[in-house]
Amino acid sequence: MPKITIDETEYEVKEDDQEKMQLLNMLSLGSNALNLLNHIAQCVNAVQQGKTQELKTSLGVKDEEKKPKK
């Protein structure tokens, strides 16, 4: 029997309960999609940071030349 935790309580879902299994499958699909989107966002952020550093280096910007934040 598949299990799901909702609000820190674990529930079992009977596999022959089609309605609950469909909901469980939709929640699983949504969770997987969110994980993938978060991973993609982290990858894009890493590339942005790397390319920003690459541009700063090519412009001759040194860390000590940074302007202080206001």
C-alpha cells in the first residue's frame, strides 16, 4: 500500500481506491516537477554567477574595486 505524509501524519492509500490513487499520482507528479524546476533554477543561477565573474575578469574588475553597498 502506498503511503503519504500530510501535515506530519502518515496515511496509507489502498491501491484499489482509484480516486485517491489519482490524487496521490498527481501530487507525486507535481512534487517531481517542482524538484526539476528548482534544479533548473539552481543551474541557471550558477551559470549566471559564473558568466558574471567571467565578464568582470575580462573587464579587469578586481574584488577590491567593488563599490560599498549603500
